[in-house]
Amino acid sequence: MSPTEHLLDIDPYVGAPMTLRAVPPQQGYPYAPRIDCAGADGLRIEFYDRSFVSEPDFQPYGQFIGSLCAQTLAQDTRPGPLILKSIVPQWWIDADTMRQVRAWAAEQCERQAA
């Protein structure tokens, strides 16, 4: 982890503790499926399960779960939860925590655009 990285640690009401990481295009977890993000210069938010942070085979952030476009998260006005992987209930983020995630994603988009 570098001191210039933009990270957010969350502890959903139900689910695993997670680290979110804002990454520009061509950076981030190397084995992630490629997604093209148009807004905020292609900024993505990566989600990691912090429960695995001490495991030797995982990134310094934990187990990679997935990534979404930062602008999509920032502009999402739905009040509900986010289900990252439907077959893994630990990777659901409750509605209250999602408000925090959306606000942080908006901040990251503004930072990237500046």
C-alpha cells in the first residue's frame, strides 16, 4: 500500500469487513475482469474482503471480491443494499453502509476530475 492510495474500510452491519480501493484505469488488481468506466476518467472502486488480509496468498487488502465504476456508485440513488456476489452472503453491503460508500465514491470522482 502506498501513502497516496485512496482506501475506505467499511464494516457492514451484516457481512465481512471490507476495504474499498479507488483505482484509475490500467491499475488495480491484475486478475479482475475488465470493466470500462466512462465517467471520472475511468475510475473504478475495488472491493476486498478484509477477513483474508493475513492470508499469504491474498493482496495486502484481503480477498478481491469485484469492482464497479466509481461514477456509477456515486450516482446511484437507490436506498437499498449492494449485493456483490449473490451466492456469498458475507459480500453484501447493507443500505446504511452503502450511503457511506456512495458518498466516498463521489469524493473520489471529484478528486479524480480535479
